[in-house]
Amino acid sequence: MPYTAETAKLDALLRDLGPEEWQEVADLPWHGGTGRLRPAEVLCHLAAVDGYLALALGLPDPVPAGPGAAPAPAARRVPPQEPAARPPAPRVPPRVPPQGGPYTGIAERTARLIADQADLPPQSVRARWRRQTHDLVRTAALAPQGNTPVDYGFAVLPLRDAFVDRAFECYVHGEDVARAVAYPYDPPVPQHLRQMVDLAVRMVPRALADLRAARATRPEPAGAPALPPAAGRNQGQEQDREQDREQGRGRRLRLVIDGPAAGEWLIPLDGPEWGPPGGEPVASMVLDGLELCQLAAAHRDPDRLPVGEHGDRAAIREVLHALPLLSRP
């Protein structure tokens, strides 16, 4: 299970951190900006989002209730793992940038949990997070099926996909922490990486819709690369596109993943108003699986990523620029 492997890997990294390393600040880039959190605060963020799975499985929410909300069930507490005489870390202002839009819930939950655990020693925060990961895995093992819906507030995923999503974020932020403390950090094993790639690819149509909606409502900033839908297409490609529309047939792009997570996917490029996707793919794109995941986490520049491409370049560029929109705070 990817989630089990990635949480264990992050826990192994945290086990080796010294007092000074717990005070390092990690950069957490996403498509809307960059959060800056200490390792214990990163764990609060991971635990806050994992709380959506906890709620779906009937477990207590680790995040304290917000103002005016009904109190959440009391979570089990893990005693501090460090001597009481140890001075607490200096209080610092939250470094999660205020967010609007669909991710407000995540930002607010993260901020509340960070505030709730601010006076705890880092190893106590780590112990609570680790206890929660074990509870999630044990409870999910008893679930009758993997399609229990998990509501993130901005999207609903079946439980099995939600665990892959959580494994992916755990890997990404584990690498963020490792970078901050100058520790090595291994990528996911091939079979787990392939599940992460598969989930990201299945979410590309939603990201494409978000990208097009953003273009329609917000002008491109000065100096940004122009990305109109037809950019880079020749007259023949435009005629083919119109023919597909007349025939009620959406376009597709063939994605070939290279490296340990090797595989091939067909990505629908057009919305449901075009009808079901069909016909020959309008373009092919070859990309390393780990690089695709880094791009989906907004840790890569889509204009500088090494990509093998054939066919409709505009379609390829659109997919590359849509992938980082899968990232979130």
C-alpha cells in the first residue's frame, strides 16, 4: 500500500532529526504559492488533510473545531516523547499563506492544528501523526470495500484513490522536509509510483477544465507564455478539431510514461459537450513518471520539462500546464 510505505519512509526521516533540524523551515511549493513550515508543522498539515479520511472511516477528526462549530470527538493523546524540562520552540506566526477558493478548508484546518499543537515537542507531534496513520490503515483494512467516498470539500474521491492521494502528498512533503534538512530521500517504489501516476492522469481532465476556466476569467500576466487554445496548431489541425466537434467526438492525447512506472494512458482533452473521446490521439507525449508526479505537485516548470512529443504541440503544452493545477496547499 503506497500510504503505508510513504508514511513509514517519512517517519524514518523524522526519527533521525536533531533539535536544530526540527527548527529548519521547508518550502512547500504549489501552483498558488509556497507555504513555509517547520517539520512538525508539515506533520500537522498532513494530519489535517488525512483527517478527511478519518471522518470518512468514522474515526475522530484530529483537527479541533473552528469557531462556532460543534466540538469534534476527542482524539486519543500520545504522551510527550521528550523531557518536560526541554524549552518549547519559539512561537512563530503561521507560514501557511491565506488561501481563498476551493482550498480554504485545507488552509484553515492546517492553521488550527498547528495552533493546537504549537506547544508540544516535535517528537510528540510526530507520535500523534504516526498514531493517526496507523489508525487509518487498520480501520481501512476492516472497511467492506474501497469505494467509501472521501469528501475533501473541493473534490470527492473513493477511499482507495484517497489513500494514493495521501501517499503522494506524504512523498512530496517528505522530500520537501528532506531538502530543508539536507537529507537524502528515496522516490516511491515503482509499483507505488505507477499508482500515483495513474491517479494524476485520471485527474487531468478536471485540471484542463480548471485551466480553461482560469483563462476565460483572468488575463495572462505580462511576460507569461501565451497559451491560447489554438496556439501552435496549423490549419490542418484546426480543421481536424472542427471535424471532431461536428462528429460529436472528443480528442485524446496518448501519454507514454517512461522509467520505473512505465505505462501508457489515453487522456481525454475535451469536455463532455464534445461527446465521448474517440479516434486517433491528436498527440503523443513521453515523460518520466517521477517527473510527471513532480510536475503535478508544481515542483517543476512545465516549460522546462524534458518531454518527447509528437503531433499537436498545443494540446501537449495545455496538458503540461494543466498538471500543476492538481497541486494544492
